[in-house]
Amino acid sequence: MFAEIAQNIPDQQINFHDIILTIRRLDLVHPQISGNKFFKLKYNFLEAQRQGYRQILSFGGAYSNHIAATAFAAQQFGFQSVGIIRGEELAHRPLNPTLATARQLGMQLHFVSREHYRRKQQPEYLAEIAQQFPEHYLIPEGGTNALAIQGCQEILSPQDAQFDVVCCAVGTGGTITGLIEASQAHQQVLGFSALQGSFLKDEVAQLTSKTNWTILDDYCCGGYAKTSTALIQFIRDFETEFAIPLEQVYTAKMLMGIFDLIEKDYFPAGSRLLVIHSGGLQGRNMDTISTIA
């Protein structure tokens, strides 16, 4: 099912201030099941298939990469899909490209209030969902669970022991946890949070016993999906120079942070950085990025 998709993921090297960054182009894994979402969904779909489920249910926001990838994977592999979408007001507006694509792929969109959405981990709310959508296999928001972490460990290989630092964007913590678990003792895993606040550090600390990691929120531009003039200009300049597409929610913030830290001599001279491009390029359809050539 998934085994034939991830073949020969390319690495691309770029140079900035005499530090060579190796960018792992997970955005090229698959045009729809893109980036880290491929690795997060892989074992969840295999488990759903093993248990005989025919319907996948998950949670996400209006521009969720996870919702888009889940809808395509479900259609591709013969599952029905349901998306519990944050924001009941969205039901009365034209669908944005992310949600329109998910619906075209057969996903049943169920819009709920933000109050209800905040209950997404509460057993009583999940019981209500189960009554409305019986016999579904549940994948959490962002896809993060033990099976997702297992999949994300496969982003690294034994040959990656050559790198001193592994960098990634952080949304729900599943990808960075997988990278931490697969990392070597001499390596540092550096996460760039797309959200403001320290809660992601607490959540990741519950998922791993390793301590060779750090999550920064210095480059989140004020919060999830928020942008700044500096970020938009960074995307323009980066894409012009290196011909690698970025999106403003995750990957651009990570790379802007990495470049800033390099300029501030955060990394020792000669450091070897592996940068995980986690995909999510469907997010470039958002209005805030639409002016980028």
C-alpha cells in the first residue's frame, strides 16, 4: 500500500555563510500525501486495514495539511473519510482550496464550533462522535500518535549519523519525536515551532525519554499560520536563490530561523545540518501567500 510510494527521497545541498545544509525533500515523497504526513499516516492506515476498518476519521483546521493528505490517502486506498473541522462558521462560506480538495476526494466534512473542537481528546466527546460516525478508525489531529511516531523514525537512516544537527518544523510534536527517537547520541534535534508558547516542549517530553532536543518558538511570527512582511520576503528570496518551494506555516519559518541562527553563530563552525522539508505545500494556496511568484 504505502511501500511503493516513498522511493529515493532526494537530498539537496545549499550553502549559507559557509555552512552546508542538506535539505531532505520530503515534499517530493508524493504529490498529495506529502512530506511528513506520508510517514505519519503510513502505519495508521496499515493498522486500520489490519483491523478491518473502512472509514477513517480525523480532526483539523481549515488549512490542515493533515486533512488534505488523509482525504487523498483514504480515497487512494479504498477508505471512506470524515474530517471534523474547527469552525462551524466555515459551513456557510465557500470552501478554501484545502477543504474543497478534501471534499472532492470524498471526505465528509463535519464543521464544529471551536468550543466543541477543544474537546477532541475528551472521552465523552469522542463517544458522541462514535455515535454519529460508527465503526471509524480515529487518527488524532495532525496525525500524531504512537504509530505516527513509528513512521517518522523512518525519515532518518543509519547513514544520517554523519549529521550533527537535525532540524524540523513542529506542529503537534509527532515528527520531531520520531526524529528524536531515531537520532544518535551525538546529534542534536532542533525544532522550530509553528505555534507560540512552551506547551509543545511539555508534550514532546511526555513522548520521549531522550534529552538531545530543543524546540524554539522565536520564529513563529506570533502564532500558527500568522505571517510577517519579513517572512514573506524570506520566502521570495529563498525560492529565487535555491529554487526550493516553501510555505508560510511551517517550512519557511523553520528555514528563516536556521538562517538567522547561522548568522548569529549559533552552530559551531563546520556543523553539518540535516534540514527536514516537511512538505505541506498545499498551504501555499492561502491568501497570505498568493502574491508569491
